[in-house]
Amino acid sequence: MTKAASDSLTNREAQIMSLLWKNGPSTAAQIRDALPCELHNATVRTILRLLEEKGHVRRTSAGVRGKAFVYRAVTKQAIAEGTAVRTLLRRFFGGSAEALVARLVDDQYITPETLANIKKPVARPRKSRRRRSRAR
């Protein structure tokens, strides 16, 4: 499996990762119960196994009898978001962030006011932006 393939998340994998980022370490049953749709237990476990193989989650024993495991996110949310944005840019916008922003404006996902607010941090020197984002 290539590095790029192991970095990308399917929609269902992203949904499960979002739950792990939000709720912290969880069992497969807890994840299944938190999903907005009904999935079989085996399906959730299969997705978790794939996420583990890709290096996005790590499992440890829950410390109870049986085969219960606790899964925790290894991949940081910001890293997964960055990968998803780069994939989106490459697949649909020819790598152009400008084309993506234009689409968001055209489809009214970004208002002129929001765009003005986005411009403020972009106008700051790059080092200043890094310091501010680390402070969050």
C-alpha cells in the first residue's frame, strides 16, 4: 500500500475518526452507538482494523475479560484535515486553492464578510501566523 493510500480516509473512516477525536479513546461498541446510522458490530470492527492498518488508530486491551479493545486516534485531526484538503484540491481543482475558494464563494458557503475575515490573518507575515496557531 502506498503512503498516499494509507493517509487518505474514506467517508466512513473519517466519521469514525471524528468520533475518536471528539470522544477520546472508545470501544467498538461505544463508537457504533455514537454513529448517526446503524452499522453492524462487525462492520465497525472491520473499519477500525483498516484504520489501525493504515496507522490512524491504535488499540489496547480494555482490561476486561473477553476481546474488548479500546481504540484511540493516532493521527491528529489537523493532519487528517490537511490531507483531505490537499486531496480535494488535487482531485477537483487542479491544485488551485483559488479555484476552491471561488467555488465556495459562488456556492455561498463563504460570505463576503467571512472572506474579509479570512484575509486578515493571511495578510500577516507567515511567522506571526505560525506562532498564533501554535498558541491555540
